[in-house]
Amino acid sequence: MSVNKVVPFFAVKDMVQSVAFYIEGPGFEFEFKWEKHGLLQFCNLQIGVRT
């Protein structure tokens, strides 16, 4: 078996604050985000992208 990607799901109380923590701290970037009525509902973050 070969694993190429693992995507954990975190249930958080404040999506904006949680995303800011990962982007401003360790330097993650959005890979994908889904917004509904201007509010972030779901996103994938990535760091150290392989080219």
C-alpha cells in the first residue's frame, strides 16, 4: 500500500481564528477553501509543497 496524502479533519469553534493560527504561525497556505454566504465552511491547508 502506498499513501500519498492524509487529510485530518478538526472540528473547531472558531474557523477564522483556527485558520489564522496555522497561516500566521507555521506558515500554512490555502490549498482549497469553500465559503458559503461569505463565511469559511471548509478548507485544506498545506505547507512545504513539493514541486
